[in-house]
Amino acid sequence: MSTIAQQYVMVDPFDIDGTELDGQSIRGAFVLGVEWAQFRERLAVEPERFAATVHSANAKRLKDMAARRGRASDATWKFGDEASNGWCQITVHPKTILSLVKQT
């Protein structure tokens, strides 16, 4: 008989420590998780540049996820400053493929 640990594996870290969600409502935490899953899917299916409006509380997690997949990203406040009502825009750049050319 297999254990649960043998049946399931983590596909991506959520990058949440023990206190990061303090003060977050259950609904708010759920929204961050759904946003994370949607962003993960876009990374998988959109190889070109794309932009996503996300909760600023998720920005670092989503940028880190993009980096783990070899994608650079930038985050800017949605309305130009930190008073953007908790929203920011992440622009994800295409994966850079480096080729080494032998110089003669």
C-alpha cells in the first residue's frame, strides 16, 4: 500500500512561509492561489511576451515562478505608484535562447 507522500508530488513551491498570509482572509488566500495557478498556466502556453495584472501580494511569487522557468519578468505598479489599490502588472519576457558561436 502506498502512502499519500508516494502518490503526490509538489510541482512548484508556493514560496509562502509560516507568517506570510497572516492577516489574509481565507477568501484572499484562495484568490492568491487561483491567480498563481492561472499565471502558471500562461507561462506554460504562452512562449512570447505577455502581461498580467496581479495582486501585488503575489508579485514576488509569480516573478520567482517565471524565473524558475527561464523567463525574465518586470513588475510595475498598475497605476504608476504604490497607491494602486494592491494591483501591479507583471510583464513576462520570452525565454532567451543563447547560442554559442565559435569565433575563427
